Amino acid sequence: MKRNLMPYVWITVFGLFLVGLSWFIYVGIYFTIETVWFQDNPQGFPADTLRRVSALTLLLLYVITLNYYKKPVLKAVLLVPATSMFMITIILSYYDRLFIGIPVLMIFVFVIIAILYKLKARNYDYYALIYAIVLSLLYAWPR
């Protein structure tokens, strides 16, 4: 039995690329705003608010673009940055209160799984979700 592994390769490579790209865009916005408006007090910058707005924007862009793309592999690739940035935001928001953050993460993941199940997603959509979870935990989990 020969399996087509190309969707998994695309999700792995381009998903990681898009996560990195979205992170660099976030950092660019962060440093720009901090330099322009918070140069006297960089610690006063509301990074948590910017992180939440960025994650919600990315998730909203993903939901909007779902209707425009017909290729299911492309939808799975775009799921990776949206999900991982949202999960990173949740982890960093509850960084010092993981007893709240872990249930919130689990609820978010179960909602995504329920949506994928309802949409009759392919195996590589679930792979994209697992990949996004792993990337998020590797980046933001407390050490």
C-alpha cells in the first residue's frame, strides 16, 4: 500500500515557514510600536494585548480565507500558523497560572477537533492540528 506523503511534507515545511513569518511580523509590529510610542518606558508596552489581537486577527483571516481556497492541503497548511499562534497566546497569557491555562488550551483544542470532525476533515488536517500543538508547546511552554 503506497501512501501519498506529500501533503504531510507541505504541511510540515510551509506550516513552519508561515508560523515563523507570522512571528516575525508580530515582532516587527511589536518593536515598531515600542520604539515609536514607548521609547521612554519599554516595560509599559502592552505586549499581551498585541499578542491577543495578532492571534485573533490570524485566526479570523484563516476563517475568512477558508471559502476562497479549494485545495484542502492549502487549508491544512494555513491551519498551522493560525492555531499555533492562538495557542501560544493562550499559553503566554496564563504563563504563571497554568492551572487555568491548561483547561483553556484543552477546550480550544477540543473545539478545533470538533470543527474538523464536523467538516469531515482529512487525516492531514488532524496532522496539521497536532503539528501546530507541538510547535506551540515547544515555543511557549514554561521551562
